Amino acid sequence: MNWQEVWGVLKWVLAALAAGFVGQFGKSLALVLLKRRRARKSRGAGLAGTGTADEVSSSQAAAQKSSLEIQAKVEKKRAKAEVKRLKKS
């Protein structure tokens, strides 16, 4: 066994250890970042209720528009499924 073979094996071992290190601490970092984001989002939701009447009405209008869009998508899917069912018959 010469030094080149030993060095080649050692490089692969070091690469595997480095990948494990990055993977473990990368996962931990991602979990910390997600926790921080959720905390920030929940604090923002608590403060959202203190808006002016214009902000509240615009948010209600946006929610209503979103609801209408969802209903339209559901109706479109139902119609598409009905057409598909009729084609099979």
C-alpha cells in the first residue's frame, strides 16, 4: 500500500465526514430559521388586528376575492371531471 492509495481513501473519508457535518448542522440551522420565521409570522398576525378601518376593509375584500377564486377553481375542476366522465361513457 503506497501513500497515494492511503491519501485517496483518506480524502473519501474526510469528504464523507464533511458531508455529514454540513448535513447535520444545515438541518439544525434550517429548523432554527423556520422556528424564527413562524414566531415572526405569529407576532405579525397579532399586530394585524390593530389596523385602520381602510386596512381592515381591504383585507376583507382580498379575502373575499380569494374565496371567489377558489370557488371558481372548484367549479372548473368539477366541470372538467364531468366532461371526463362523459367521455368514458
